Amino acid sequence: MDQSKGLSALGYLSFYFAPFVLPLIIFFVAKEDAVKHHNKRAFISQLIPIVLGIIYFIFFIIFAFTDGIAYETNYFFEGWIFIGFIILAVLSFGIAIWNLVQAIKVLR
């Protein structure tokens, strides 16, 4: 196996053990453009669930401390928080599968 293929695949597979940190390190250490390209894609794909999770958490805290959820008078926000969590979970799962598929494609 070529070393560049291995580093590229490792960037994608790092979603499961060192998300967004390892692709960033490989991006700055690697000299080949193909490895940098794949690790940049891996970094962005692994950063998306983290950023969306932070946004979701901020909205959750805001809604939790407003009258709507704290006093259970507004079920609209509770529904949106649940829907947001489901969307975040499905998106994260989809990105995990995408990273696995990309790693397999790189190794071929």
C-alpha cells in the first residue's frame, strides 16, 4: 500500500478515534497535494457535526431557560429541540458512513 493512500485513509478513519485533530495534523505534516486534499475534506466533514452540535447545545440552553420549556407552557420549542436532535444524530451518522466510504475509496 502506498504511504499517501494510507495517510489519506487515516484522515477519514480518524472520525472514529480522533476527529478533526488527526486530519489537521496530517494536513500540515504531509508534503503531497493528494494527501492534503483528502485530509482537508476529512477535516471539514468531521468539523460539521461538532459545529452543529455546539449550535444545537446553545439553542437547547436558551430554550431550557426560557418560559417555554422551563414551565412547560410552550410545546413548540420542545418539539423543535427533539427534531433538532434527531437531525443532528442522523447527520452525524451519515457523515460517519461517508468518511468510511471515502477511506475505502482511497485505499482502492
